[in-house]
Amino acid sequence: MKRFFILSMVLLLLLAACSKGGNTSGDAAGDMPVDGTKGNSQDIQEGQNPADSQENQEVDQEKGYEFVFNGVTIAMHSKMEPILEKLGEPMEYFEAESCALPGMEKIYTYSGFEILTYEKEGVDYVLSVVILDDSVSTKEGIYLYSDLDSLIEKYGDDYTKELNTYKYESGQSQLVFLVEDDEITSIEYLATMEQ
């Protein structure tokens, strides 16, 4: 039921963008645990030298939020093809002509998360990552049903709040949390689109 709700929210966002005549004001972000399980976080990615961690933190700030699953880093605006090669076949796949952006939009569903892409000059890029259940988390260990205090403790208070939505921005991405009754009920990484 929760998965249906999240998928419905993604589709509603796309329809809202279509109703505005294709004018998207740029939302999309990314961040996830290295091994893809809740509560297990690592700051050093696969193949990364610990001595380079400060340099890589600067690169991460430029790229923005990244979702990491089983050692595969998924940054917003990244090419989808290399990610697909590493993740393997999705459990489910859906594509449709985009009404918000030129080309096709595609949804790849994996265990615990979905990746939505956009097309530019025949190449697919990551538009968003939606966490579907509490079997996966962000690198910082925030997962669905974490409490609001844990969210603020991990990400700080530099967020934009609109109704029940807490939005963090970094680089060309946003990390958006929906909080209801002091619990996180939705986590989505969004790519910030140029206007």
C-alpha cells in the first residue's frame, strides 16, 4: 500500500509538471547507504582511498546528494547506463513519453527503491531516487519511519519546510523528506533542473 502511495505521488508530480506546460522548476536529489541496508552506513565508497576523503567530500558537495546501494553510487544527473550495468536487471520497468521534459521517462524498480530517469539527446540520466521501504536508508542512516529528531540530528536545520515536507539542497540535487506524525513517510532524491 505504501509503495502504491509513493508511486502515485511520483506520478502526481509528473502530471503537475505537465499541467504547467512542461515548465519544471527543478526538483530531484540523491543519497543512500553503501550496502543498501538501513542503519549500515559508510562514508568511504568502494575503491576510494581513505586519504582522499576530504577531496571526495568536496566532489560530493559539487554533485550533491548521492544514493548508494550495494557499493553503487547513484548521483543525480548521472548517466543511467553504467548504473544499470552495476545494479543488474530491475524487478520492474516502466517507460512513457515525458510531458515535462523532452524524450522518454523511465522507472526502474529495485528492492527497496526506484530510479526515475529523463532523456537528453538520446541518453538517459537520473532524475530521482525514491526509497520505497525501510529495508534501505540514506548513507546517514535515515530510513522510512525514522523520527523527525533523527532527521534533524543527521542533516541539520538548514532545510526548507513546506507543509510536512523538509527539503535539503546540495549541488544539483535535493533530498526531500515527508514527515507525518513525527515520522518520515517518504524519502526522495531529486535532480535540480535548470530553468
